[in-house]
Amino acid sequence: MEPVKFNLTSMRLWLLVMGVVYPLGMLILTGYLSSGPLALGPALAALALTWILFITMWDRLSLYLQYAWLLALLALLLFKQDWLAIALVVGAWLLLEWRVRRNVGQPGLDLASPCPRRLFVGQGGHSRLVNYHGLKAPTQAYALDLTVIDALGRRTSGFSLFPRPLTAYHSFGQPVLSPIDGIVLNCENRLPDQPIGSTDPQRPLGNYVLMRSAARPEVHLLVAHLQQGSVAVRPGQEVRVGDYLGRIGNSGNTSEPHIHLHAERAINGQWQAVPITINGKRLRRNSIIPGRPAPLFPA
């Protein structure tokens, strides 16, 4: 494994955000450091919850920090006895959970977990608030981006938040298993893994496996950004849930190693996005898929 370098710039940025911006913002949003027109505590506290639970990608430092900030927000509101703000925070939480996990009126494709490791949902949910894929391509409106995390809720080892070595990311090289029973329609295996900071927009999928679902033959499932040379299936091959497909890589138009999943079907000659669930659960950004956490200190 390559040595993990301490990325001082990225660490300073996150320490500034977590140590200064978040605390000051929390005090302002709950009315402790504001008065007059800025004293919009109830509405802004609900906005703070939205940012904490739905927008911030917490695997950068630790997934579990989101709960610390949520408890801090509620503690400040309870101490101030701002019951309206508390009601709005709880209401906003329930509304947003419904919004990003709602049934969209068409049957979805249920998947098994594509990796035996514990997975974090970086992009996912039925809203562009928590899933940017729909902005790029309508057929990816319900796509999921999944990263492997350790027991501390981090996606990388060492002290750097954005390390350069691909091997510093827990996801890189982890096995990818078939999440459905189906038939392989197409695959790619030869494209290089991109260094951190580089992407391949001309071949955005990178190395991939495209499958037709056996349960719903009209639905195709794509598994993308696999490691170069790791794809172990071929077109026409039947696969079952849990069969080895390849390894997580950083090929294609991707910023760091992760698994990309999306499903689509053709209706009247037009490809449309199909909602996907994993083990029967609708997922959104910051959701967790159970599995074995990555080692804190990889060998």
C-alpha cells in the first residue's frame, strides 16, 4: 500500500468549516448571535437541520459527526426553549425524509448489496437536493454512488481528507458482487484508473458491467467505475446475486473510487430512470448499507 500523505490544505479547510463556520452558523441560526431581522431562528434552524442531515457528505470526516451536530442544534433550541423552532426542525426532518425516499409511482428494482463491506450513500434519493445525477442525465435520476467506510464512518485511511494514492481510499480494490440475477449485456475492462484530481469525461462510465434483470427483463442495471483488469464476466453470461463482477476502481468520469449504480428501462423507444432500492430500503445521501467496516489501519 502506498503511504498516505497528510493533506494540510484539505485538513485546514475542513477544520475551518467544522471549527468556525458550523459553530458560528449554529449560534446565528438558533438566534443566539442574532437580533432584529436576523432573528429568524425557527425557519433557519430548520434550514440548519436540512444542511446537517441531507446536504453535507459526512464521510469526509466521519459519518457520525452529523449526529453530534444534530444534538448540538436541538440542545441549543431546548436551552432557549424555542418550541416553534423545535417543531419546525422535527417537521422539516420528517418532510425531507418523505421527500427524498418517497414512492415515485412506478415499481422499483430491488438490489442486494453490491459489496460485503459497509457502504455509505454519497449520492442518492429521489430529489436533486441529495442526488445530482438527475441534473446530468434523466436516466440516472435514481442513481446511487456508494463508498466503503470504516468503523469511524470515514471513507479514507490516515489523516488526509483528500489523499492522492488511490489505495488510501477504503473503496479501491474492494470486491463488487452482482446485486441481481440477470444476464450480462455488455462490459468494459481495459480503461485505466484515473489519478485523484483527473477524470475521463470522454468515457464517463469507465470499466463497467451492464446487466438485464432476470426478474424484470425490461430493466437494465449498470455497475460502473470498476478497477482496470478486474471485470470477471463477459457478455451473454448469466449471473446470480453475489457472483463476483470485479473490483471498485476509479475509471471514467469520477472524482474518487466508488460504485455507481443506476437502472433504466425503455418506454416507447425512450430510456427512463427506474428507482432502485437495496434490501428493500429506499436510500438517500448519508444512508448506510450494512456490512463489514473497512479496517481502520489497512496492512
